Amino acid sequence: MLYGISFDDFIQGGVTVDQYLTESVLRKSLETYGVYVELATEPTHLEEGLEGVAVVLTKTAGDGSTQTETLQAAYVIGADGAKGE
């Protein structure tokens, strides 16, 4: 049972879940692992190396200003949503 919805309903294909609810559940689950989702953040450069992937992120603030940050990751997953390009 998840949010009052039986898993049997999912199996029978009779239930849809709104994206805001799905995102909320996923974020809460990720937070238990110390992972936090950042919005308005775009990977603008990737460079694969022996130690993983160097990723340059461009973050856009509410006033339109941008800031870049470089991080090292073991791997990168693209999850840009339904309106991604």
C-alpha cells in the first residue's frame, strides 16, 4: 500500500500517479542516502577520465544570474524530464 493505493491496482493498470507525487517520493528516498536533487542546474560540460567524469554544472538563480561548479563523479545519469531537450 502506497499513499492509500494498493499495489494490486498498479499491476492491473488502473492507477496513474501524478508527477509531483512521484518526485516527492523519489526525493525523500534519495535523501535517506544523503542525495539531494538540485533544480535549475544544467550540466554544461562532461569530460571522461581515468578517475570518472568531470562535470561542469551551471546553476541559475531566481534573478537569472548563473554560477558554475565543477565536480568529479563516478558516473553521470541524464534525467531531464518530459520537457528535456
